Amino acid sequence: MSHDTQLPHAPTPAAMRNGLGTAALILGIIGTVSGLIPLFFWLAGILGLIALILGLVGKGRVKRGEASNKGAALTGAILGLAALVLSVVGAVITFTAVSDAVDEIDKAIKDSAPKDPTSKSPAGKGDAAGKDKPLAAGDTVVYDDDLKVTVTEAKSYKPSEFAAGHTDGNKAYQVTVTIENGGKKKFDTALVTLQARAGKDGATAEQIFDEKVGSGFSGTVLPGKKATATFAFDAPAAAKDLTVEVGPGLDYNASQWDLKVG
């Protein structure tokens, strides 16, 4: 009588769980590449941290015999750590650049603000006008880049028959504006603007263009040099004051001079 003998089956090998190691390697590569671009420091930091964690977990699986891609897990963890280091470097570079840009903007704004003007009257008397008060005839406003603007007193002006901007019955007054460049860079006068208001109601005083006035400034003023131009304005006959506003350019605050007329 024969008996069938059954041999025991060999155990089925467990499937390798290599997913974490592979993911760590991919994220580590992407994170490291992102870290080479300072602006993407945030992406490098996120991907680097995830790659480092997944790589260490994947290495643990290899140690327990649950995975077989030790090289991929270890490389992923190393690249994750490198991405974290690059993210810190990128953050420092980015924030430093932003800080420098903000400082440059603040400096530009500060340079455009006028300093306390000082009186330049012939007698050397009179209080210096404050920043929020109009200047007097002959006063000079000094900007932070050492650009200086001076407006003289208003003198009566007789327009010619070909003058533009003058209305019959009104009076005309002329002022002389001097720009002195005390800074280290040349100053472009192309953007210098003037406007005026007359009388207690502050009516607009039209600028007069004539053969001797109204041509304005032109060209540039080199450091240490001056430029002078004469302007004329039309004002009501009863006006007792003329407010002249000079704007040196887009980067400067305009200043006003309160001149007595009539």
C-alpha cells in the first residue's frame, strides 16, 4: 500500500516596498535643482524636507528587509538635505536683495525731500521758512542731493504786442529762477515746471510767453554750475500776492514762494 507524501510549499517572497525610496530620490533631485535658483528657495525647502523624511523612512524599510533600493533611498535623503541647505542660502540671498531694493527706494524718496530752506535775502535777515510754509522772495530751498532752487522777487513786466498769455486789463510780473547743482551728478532741467496763482482767491496766473520770457530751462546743469531763467505771469490788477511753485522734476517735491505784487 502506497502513501502519497506532500512536500511543504516554499514561502512566497514578500513584495518589496520601494516606493518611498524612489519618491525621495525624485523629490530630492527636483528640490536640489530648485535650490540653485534663489527665488525658488521656498520650493527647495518644502521638497527637500519631504525627500529627507521619505529617504530616511525608505532606508529603514531596506534595513528591515521590506525594500531593496537602498541606494535610491540614501541618495534621496542626501539630496533632500542638500536642497534644505540651498533653500536657506536662497532665502538669505532673496531677502537681502529685497532689503537692498527697499533701502534704495527709501533713499530715493529721502533725496527728493527738501531740506529746511535758508534765507538768501540781501540783508541776511528774516526767519527761514518751514517745509510746510511758502518761501519768501530770495529764499533758497535745498534738497537732500544738494540741488538748490531760488526765486527772486516779482517785478512788473510789460508784455509786447506779440506776447501770448496776457489779458488786457491784467498786470504782468516777472521772476527769475536760479537752479544750482551742488551735487555730484549732472541735473537735467527738462522736467522743471513752474506754475503760479494770484490774489486772495488763488486764481491761476497764466504764464506769459514773449520774446524775452517764457523760454524756460534747457539742457543739463553740471555739478557746481548754475542755470537761470526768467518767467512772466499774468495776474488780476487787484492781486496783492503771487504764489510761484517750482517743481525740479518727478523725483522732487515742488516748493512754493509767496511774492508780494501790486
